Amino acid sequence: MSHKRKCKAATTTVTSLVAASSVQGAIQYFDQSNEYHVGFRINVDVDWNIDGEGDSEAELIVDYGGHYVGLSNYPYFAAIAVKITNQTTNYIVGVSGNFAYRPHTSIISSSYLGNQIGFTTGVAGYFGFRFENGGTTLYGWAQITMFDKTNPAGPGVTMHQWAYEDDGGSIRVGDTGVIPEPAAVATGLGALALGAAGLRRWRKAKQLHKSSF
């Protein structure tokens, strides 16, 4: 499972070049290498370990009667009434959000998309959620694609990626955090190294020039 920690504050590499900045939390991002699918024909249930540690906080399931694909033991999710809602990117998931809870939240009922708002079969969408971790309520988003009976593989749902803010702060849907690109960091360090070497050469040349008189 690929887990990418993307800090908002400056990293130690960057702080060696600029003034340090205090860390105020980090976005924990789980990329598309964690993708999995639940449907009527495969994977009756799959655990969803949101934070990647300890026990799973939820699972995607197909109920025993095969009537729906849903979320079991699911944390609170951003919703209108009790329906899981497709949120736009940059939608803020936080303490002021409208959350609902159901131990068995139906996403696909029989052959159609049920108990949801704004999702289209075969098109990826986002929803916000919150869950408890060590006594702290954390907020996050997840990207999923729902499929109805028109899908060749049958009805189901694919979990693509997700992220959450680990300090209890709000998070924008789609936000994976901001870190310097490796190439940019390497370029910056390389420039610093060349500058120091150039300075040493300049000082040595200056000393040789003085000793020649």
C-alpha cells in the first residue's frame, strides 16, 4: 500500500536554505495504487483502513442478499439528509459540514445507484467524510466510481484514492498537500553547492593574487 505523507509546512531540506516554519498538521494522502473494487460478482467485502494503521475504520460491502453495495461501519460522511453526496473539488470538509451516519449506507441498490446524490454511473466523484482517531475527529475526502447494471462487470463501486488532515483541521476535496518537486529541491541544493564552490575559488584566487605582490 502506497502511503504518501505530504506536509504543508516546509521540510527539513528546504529549511536548510530558508527560515524554518512550524508544522501545523499534514495531509495524509493514499494514492491510486491503493485502488480496489467491490461488486456483486467479486469481493463481497473489502476493508477500508483510512489511516493505514491498526484496524480498518470501514469497509465496502455487498450485502448477503446481493441487494446493495454499501459502506459498513462507516464514519460520518458529508451528505444531504442521509444520502452520500458527490462534492466538487475544493469543497471544504470540516467541522461546519453537514454529516450523516448510517451503519449500512447503500450506494447501489439492486441494479441502480441508490441513496446518493450527484453521482453518475462510470464517472468518478468525490465525497467528504470524518472519523475518530485517538479521540480526535479527522476530516477527509475520497474518490470513488459507482457502476450500475449497465457496467459489463455488473454493479459495483471502485475506491480510487483518499486523503485526510491529521490534525483535525478542514480539508478541501482533492487536496493532496503541497511539497516541493524533487527536481526543484535538487536544483536548489545544486545551485547552493555551486555557489559555495565558486565562493571558495574566488577567495583562493584573491589570496593568490595578494601573495604575488
